[in-house]
Amino acid sequence: MDVLESSSCLVCDGEASYSTPDLSVITFSWFSADFTLLFQETNSTGSSQLQGLCPGVYYLEINSAGDIEQIPFGIGTVLNSAGEFEYTIICSAAPEFSLFDILNAQNQSGQWSDPNNFPISDWNDPEGMQSGLYSYTVTELGCTVESGIWIDVAEQADPGLTTTYLICENYEPFSMTEILAGSPDPGGQWYGPQQDEIGEIFDPETMDTGLFTYQIDTVEGCPAIYSTIYVIENGLPDPGISTTIYICPNALPFDLTASLQGTPEIDGIWYDDEGDEVSNVFDPMVSAAGIYTYEVDGQTPCPNQESVLNVEFTAGIDAGEDGALTVCEIDGPIDFSAALNGTPDDGGFWTDSNGDPVEDLPDASAISTGSYTYTVSAIGCQDVSAQLSLAVEPLPNAGEDSQLSLCEELSIFNLGQALTG
């Protein structure tokens, strides 16, 4: 919008013109401040002009195929007593301000009015303002001159409320935006503890405890606004790994917790097969064989975790007798224990020649020729072991298909030499 000010408040010689690159059929409607239609034209030139305008506030309505845009503007005077018409965006969260900070009026003794035409002070709090025309009238050379500011009040976004959220490591991935307290607006950007941009999904499997920031910086006229969520990820308690142990005659009292496999936490509680709490110290002279359950409390909100220790009495232990086994490199799972002679007890463990653990049913492709040891342990007994001598044979190579041409007079020849590979 281009405007030409009036020479004075006593003369209506102001002008306004508007142009757009849109050359479709457009209807231009020019209105006074009270929306009285002054002039209307329809053309496809993309421009319209109105002359003979008195100082004051006006509106131009542009209708292009039903798409309507309304543009407020003002015609000032050479003296600029009421100031030059302005347009601005004010954030609803901005501090109190003076309208004269926006309107450069030479005479500031006039009267301000809000969009409902109620008199107001020049100082205003954006939180209580509405969008629209804030008009300013002042006396100039004995006549009243009007100017003003069209203010669009932009509602500040709501990033939600700062939140602390306790989770357990076994939680499913979740949206941090949905967890924020309050009613956060969507469309913001999340930042991690290192202020790096991240998505809104928190995955406990790949992410850790930390402070995450949600920023919304998409409201024109408003500064970025933030909230945070402090995610505290607690780990599941470790009750160890369930197992079976054997107790030999004359065994001394021992710690049930230390008999579990894995790395059990030491602050759990033991229960017998009746569900009664028992001591962690098992005395073979007075305690009964059976199933003992170890329960470790989880840190909120993690659930408690359990493991089971099967305690059996035995007169002795047997690792079986040495054995030997030959397999092909393409064989599937190999039952090491079945290859031993004798009657080895279950519950032992296998190691290779370096003392490293080996599965009881490995694939032939995962092991090599060598000696493997099976060891059986029991509380109160000396460990016993047996050796398995394993040979892993390579797959025979028959060569590759070939074609041979021979003379019928040839007497003896080697077919193997004709194969390739």
C-alpha cells in the first residue's frame, strides 16, 4: 500500500494506491473508518487507486475469487500531529508498553480508543488486549485528525509445565510432549541434555536419565518459550540367574545369594517353597532341600524381580568319563554331554582348553578341534571333571563338474585329473 499524505487537516487531497502481481479478476473495495463504502471496482490489472482522501483511517478490501484480504491504512497530514498509521504484532506475553512507542505522533495530548471505540490510556498490557484498530485522535488547526495502529495480538504458545518423570528401563518408548504437565502445544523442538536437537520420542533402551528441553519458536511476534522434563530412568533390580545346586554330605552352611549365577544384588529377601521368609544362610544340617526364591525390590517405578535356586542333596557328584567325538564342520548343534562316557550329572559347565566357557550344544562351525572339559560342582564336594576329545573334520571336496574329450585309441587315463576345483 502506497499513501500520499494530505496537505493539511482542512484539505482532502490524500491518495492511496495498491498493486499486486496477481492479474486475475479482483474486486477492490475502499472503506472509511466506520466501514462506509467509498469506492469499488473490479479489474484484472492487479491495481487500484483512490484520491481525494481526508486525513484519517481507511480500509481496503481485496476479493480474489472469494479469498478476501483486508488492509487498514491511514492518511496523515504534513504536520503529522496524529502520527503516521502503523501496523504491528504484539505478543500476548510481552510486558506493558506505550502505544506512543509505536505511533510517532508529534502531538501526544490526544485520545486513544480501543477496537470497541472505548477510550484507553496509551499504556497497555498485551495480555488483556484484543486484535484490531487502536485509533488516536488529536486536534490540529482546529479540526480533529485521526490516525492509529492496527495491532495483531499474537497468543504466546503453551510449552506445558516443567515436569519430572520417573521411568523404568523396561518401559516402551514414549512421547515426552505427551508427558509434559499442562497442555503443551504441538510443533515445538526438543533438545537433549547436551542441547542437541532430538525427536520427541524417549527410548529407554538407547537413552538415559537427563534434562530435556521443549522449545516453541513458531509464533510470529513472540519470543521462544520453553519447558523442561527431567526423565529419571531407574534400572531393573538384578536378582541373579536361576540355577540348581547340589549339596554333598557334611557341607558347611553357605550363602544362598552367592550360589546364584550372574551378579545378584545383596539386599534381597529369600523365601522357601511355602512362601515364608528365610535367612540367606542355608545350613544343610537343619534346612530342607527344595525351591528357594530370591526377590529384590525395584526402585520406583520398576517392579520387583525374582530368581529361583533349586537346592538338592546328593551323596556324590559325577562328571562322567572321558569321551571322544568326531563331527563334520557343517553339523548342527552338538551334544557334548551325550558324547561323554558314564552317567554325568546335569548342571555342570563346559570350558575349552583355555578355560573359557563353551555352550553345551554348539554348532560345529563355531568350535574347533581340541580338548573340552566338563566340570560338576557341589557344595561340600570337590569338583569333578571329564574330558572330551573333539575332532572337527572339513567337508570333503569332490571338485567341480568338468567335461573331457578322449581319443578312442587312448588306453588308460586318470578321471580325477580331469576335475576342476
